[in-house]
Amino acid sequence: MELCPGELICLVGPNGSGKSTLLRTITGLQKALAGEVMLHGKPIESYDNKALAKVISVVLTTPVRVGAMRAYDLVGLGRFPFTDMFDQMREEDHKVVRTALEMAGATPLAERFVHTLSDGERQKVMIARALAQEPSLLMLDEPTAFLDLPGRVSVMQLLRDLAHGHDKAILTSTHDLDLAMRIADRVWLMGRNGEFLQGAPEDLALDGSFSRVFSIGKVQFDAYTGQFQMNGMPTRQVMLKAEGLNRIWAEKALNRAGFSVGDEAEIQLEFVENTWRLSYQHKQKSFENIYDLLQTLRHVELEKAE
Amino acid sequence: MQKSVHTKPVFRRRLSAKNWLTILLIALPIVFLLSLLIGSVNIPLKSIADIIFNPDQVKSSWVYIFRNYRLVKAIAAVLSGMALGVAGLQMQTLFRNPLADPFILGINSGASLGVALVVMGTGVLSGAFISGLTTLGDISLAVAASIGAGLVLGLILLVSRWVRNVTTLLILGLMFGYATNALVSLLIYFSRPDRVHAFMIWSYGSFGGVTWNQLRVMAPVILIGIGLVMFLPKALNVLLLGEDYAKTMGLNVKKTRFLILISSSLLAGTVTAFAGPIGFLGIAVPHIARNLLRTSDHKKLIPATLLLGAIVALVADMISQLPGSHYILPLNVVTSIFGAPFVIWVILRQRRGETSFVV
């Protein structure tokens, strides 16, 4: 495995595949179980804590809970390896802190108390703190775990910008496979039985690695959509006559209800005059919206089962 | 909730941390002077100068009380308050728990065991304990208390490497406390009544029992303990984020833990040896400091807890003198009566996330 500057690597894998262990080993928090971590050509053990802190900085998965501390001061803690014993911040240190806040998009948060920040805001401040260590390598353990969807996207985008715009090597573990595939330059994929694969997200999708590592029981990775599908339900076919957006969303709805779209099918669904028209065994019914449509479709399925 | 936090400064303009430190610095000598005036014998303020500079012109009993009782007591209170306050601050940051202090974590119990062994185990010292110990006796008392404190603290730190959950850790600390207290009870059970009595008096807590001779041991040890803390503000600041973060930021966590362990046991152990197990000061003082200064920065919190600790200890001592009466309450009674509601308030405040830690 290799980490290069200017690259965002997403570390993915099911629970228990050892993502956190790998990160903790690379950051020197724990000793390697096997193998060796080399940093700028030297083994990681040859660095003392302070020297290591100037190369690698970390955002851990457990949320930091401190009160009575302003975001600016929290980011300032990142200057630890650079300040003297009595922790006097020089003008140079303040400048780095301001730059770090700016880079992480956290400048407006600087004067806020940490305990008043939302999860997403706090994560940005923690990333700024990591940047204040001026590392060439930034490692994050599930930085998006506690965030809502927009928060997750914005953190990942931030990481990509940092990698590309500021030439940092960034390694982040994530459970958000969908987001990882859209944003990572490279994916490190870990399986449960010590399997390790890497490549562009698309490479891993094409060679079936994702499907192999992530398919558990009824949940399957669909290489066509790059998403997880609920498999194992009796799949029946529906013939769909609709165009554009309506077609895309109707197909999603059908999939969700356990139907797939096919050319020759007993059940027909057509979008005409802003209504959904369902035909089945010479019976026809019209629906205003997809919700009502699905209610009936499920009913049809039941009848069939009987 | 967020809104109330933001609108607060509009209604209540807060003093800066620096201003608070200045206020505390001015308040300490005033409280110190006040504590010299209060006691069962009324010594007027204007005679103080005479007592110090012209002892022949005032009542000799006043000079005696002032020199050998009140002054020693006030100095002991200042040293103990500083020691307990700053030891509590270190404990709270190290364990990242608002309720951690030498007392709750059983460190004082360890010190008690050390003292009990010295007082009740060796007849020679116990006789001296009532009449005032020899310097050697004082040192052995301080050493025994510090070792007892250090053992319990070391045990807790050892366990804390496997037990990450702070609540579990606190409960373990309580259990260690019970276990050592049981040993102390056992010692009491098999001891001679006069030794037991000496120990009981000690366990009520008092600055008044400290002698000049004991102060000669107490002061340097506490000053060494405080001196150690002076090297730690930077380390304590990063420890606020937890040991993992501290390590990735370049802190030598093992060394720092060891330094905190040494200084805390020296501080809490010595105070406990001479003034008895004084509760609640260690919890309350750091919280008052954080709330006044609105900061978690140990560069400011350490001086603030030192000053506040001294002030609170002096005030608690003054209250225990019950001014105007001839009674003196045990110091522990005073600190507990005021301390217990304070700790309840701290726990309730946790919910609002305004203090440094969340349980």
C-alpha cells in the first residue's frame, strides 16, 4: 500500500475488517501487527512523537466534547508540536491557525464555543485543527459518521479539495460507499478475511471486488448502479411506458417494491396525462401519485401469491 | 438551547480571564488578612501591626495566638487550598471527568491509610502525633500519606489503560476508597483508644492542627508539587481532547501521566497528612475557575485554581471558626455542607454542555 500527496484515498470495508486498526497503525497509535510503516522512506518507529505529529495529523471518530473552549483555541492546540514548553503562540502560529480555519471553511466558527457547534461544524473545526499541524498526511477515521447527508458531502468535498488544492495525502475511512465512489481518487478495500484490494473506484466496481466484499445475505452490491440493493425478494416484471425523469423515479419505486422493469410483462404501467395508469389482467386503474400506485401494486403481488 | 448561549453576553458582560486573575490576586491578601482577625479571641485590626513589629506593646496572649495559631493556620489553609484545587484540576483533565478529584478517586483514602499506619502502627509516632511531631515524624507522615495517595492513584491509572469508560473508572475509584477505608477501620479496631482518638481528630480535617514544624515539611513539598504543575499547562491542554489525540499531536502521554500522578499525589497526600482528608475543595475549585474565566486553557486555569483554592480554603476555615462563638466546626463539615450542593449543581449543568466535560 502506498499513500501519495495530492490524492484522496477512501478506506472502505465492512465492520470488523480492520479499518480502524489500519489507521491506528499508520498513525503510530498502535504497533504494527505485521509489516512495516514507512514514512518519507524511514520506518515510523524512528520518528519521535513530535516529529511524527509534524508529518501526520489525525481526526478520530469519537466526537470531542469540550466546553469553555472557543473553536479558535481548539484549532490552536494543533500548534502543539511547534510551540515552546510554555505554549506561547507566536504570530506565525496564529497565522497558521487562521489559514487552517480558512482552508477548512471554518473561519466563521472561530469565535464560537465548541459545545455550541453542530456535529458538522465541529467536524470542520477538528479538520482545521488537524491542518494546523501542517501535516503532509491527514488521516480521518469515519469523519462523516455523525453527520447528515449535506454535511457528509461537504466534508468529503473539503477533503478532496485539500488533497487536490493543497497537495496533501489524505486517507479517510468511511462507511459511505456511495459517496466514496463519487469522490475518492483511489479506494482501499478491506475484506473480512484479511483481503486487501485497491484501485480507482471504477476498477473495483468493474472487477467485481465491491460485490464480493460487500455482499452479505440479502444485501447485494449492484455494479450497474454502484449502490446496494435488497435482493432475495420475488422479483416480478413490469412493463414501463414513461419518459425522462418520470421513468427514472418510477423505476426506482418499482425496484423498491420488488419489481423489475422488463419488456414482456403481465403488468403494465404507463404515464399519461399526468396520471399513472396500471393495467393487469384486463383491469385498469389510475393513480395520482406513486405512493398510491405502490399500495395497489403490493396488493397485486399478494393476490398472485395466494 | 443554542440561542440562550449566544444571547447571554448581551445581558451579562463578562470580565476577561485576565481581569478575573487580577481580582483573585487582590482578593487573596484581603481574605488572608481577614482570616487572621477571625477567631474565638477578638484581635482588632489595628493591633496586627503592633503584634508583628512591637510585640511588647500588646497582650502576650494575642502575640501567641497570632504567631502560633492564626498565622500558621492561614498559611496552611493557603497551601492546602492551592494544592487541592490544582490537584483536582489535573485529575479532571486527565480523566476528562468533571467529578474527578483526589477525594472521589480514593486518593485521599490511600493517604488516610498511610497516615493511619504511621499513627496507629508505630507507638512512638502516635504519642508525638498529639503533642506535635518531630521533623522526622513529620516527614515520615508526609511520605506515608504521599505513598498511600500515589498507590491508589497509580492503581487507578493502571486500570484506566484497560477501562476506557470514565464512569466505570470512577466507580472503581470509589471501590478502592472503600477497600482502603476498610483497612483503616481494621487498624482503628485493633488500636489503643488514645491513638484512635488522635486519628479521629485528624480525620475531621483542620488547618488549626498544623504547627510551624509541620509547615517546614508541608510548604516545600507542596511548592515542589505546584512547581511540577507549572510545566504541565501545555500538556494538560491537549489532554482535553483525549489521550489518543494528545499522542498524535506529539505529546509523550506516558511521561505526562507520570508527572501528573507524582504531583497530584504529592499535593493531595501532603495536605491529607497534615490537615486531614478535606473533601470537595478539589472538585469545586476548578469548576468555579472555569466558570468565572470561561476558558479551558490551563495557562490561565492553573493560576486561577491556585488563587481560588487558597481563597476558598481560607473562607471555609473562617466559617468553621463560627465567628462570634467559642465553637469550632470540623473543617470537613463545612466543606461538605457547601460542597455537596455545589457538586449537584455541576452535574445538572452538565446537561447544558457548558462545563469542560460531558460524562
